[in-house]
Amino acid sequence: RVFLRAVNQFTTVLNRLFLDQANFELQLWNNYFHLAVAFLTHESLQLETFSQAKRNKIIKKYGDMRKEIGFKIRDMWYNLGPHKIKFIPAMVGPILEVTLVPEPELRKATIPIFFDMMQCEFNFSGNRNFHMFENELITRLDQEVEGGRGDEQYKILLEKLLLEHCRKHKYLSTSGEEFTLLVSSLLENLLDYRTIMHDESKENRMSCTVNVL
């Protein structure tokens, strides 16, 4: 709780002194995001791993601190404005870690950052595409699912939210929808592969491997 209060102090100072064009400090903002993500994903805050009694006790006394810091990460990302492009693709992995935390409200609040990254690269890269974001998300998703994170609910929510945002966008509706469906099917194959890794049947394992490839 003390640590969370300290991080909240940093957000105030960053917004006040290090955000405008003349005083923007890339390394400082980068450190802030990595610090906040490390706090949010710390094992002592993963309430799902505790017994129901312990979980209730923590929530009653402190609330779910992951949500509080997660919403702050989201707000800080949107505050960046034109500086966002400097954090793509480097921040894709850390934001992915945040969205994979199995807390529904946190996921709903942070998954739309992916669409914002797509939009940002499309507008500012000069190439009218989001290939850097695309490649980084696919690579990191592979690593995270292999590491045991991600679930069917995540796949459904990711697809739903990204499709909703892409379909409303004049220029990203087609490419964004294609990308979303690609990521969704990749995630499905990765989850299947993870589930069946310990299956006795070599044919099943081979089939899943082929699907992922």
C-alpha cells in the first residue's frame, strides 16, 4: 500500500514536470511504466492464488491494488499523446502482461490500449500500417502463453474489444479486423497446444504443433 502511494506520487510529478515537449524524459516515463507493471504483476498481489478467506481479507482491507495501478497505467498511456510512438513496440510486452492478469475489469480497461497502439503506429510511422506492433504482439503472446498465462476468457475478450474498436475506425477496419482474427486464432492454437503438451497421444500433439506453425 505504501509502495502504491509512492507510485501515485510519481504519476503526479511526471504529468506536471516531464510531459510537455520541452521537458519530456523518455527514460523516466519508461522506468515508470516498467515499475508499475512489475508492481501489478508481483506474486504477492495475485489474489487468485490465495484461499477465498485470505482473498476476502485482503480485498476488505486494501481492495485489489492491481486494478488501481492498472487504471493508472492506462491513464498515463493516454496522457502521452504524440509521445506514444516512442514506446512502440517496446511497451507492447509490458502492456500484454497487464492485460493477461485474470481480473475482468482490469482486462476491459487495458486491452483497448492495443488498439490505440495500432492506431498510433498507423498514423505516425509514415508507412500507414502497424507492423512493428503486430510482430511484437505475436512474439510476446507466444512467450506469455507458453509461460502459462492466458485463458479462453482472455481470447474471447481480446477479440471482442479489438473488433469493436477496429470496426469503428475509418482506415483500420479491414486490416485491424484481419489482424484481430489472426491473433485470436493464434491464441486459440497456443492454448490448445499448451493443454495437450502432456497428452499421451503423439498424433494429438503433432496436430496441435502443425496448427500453431
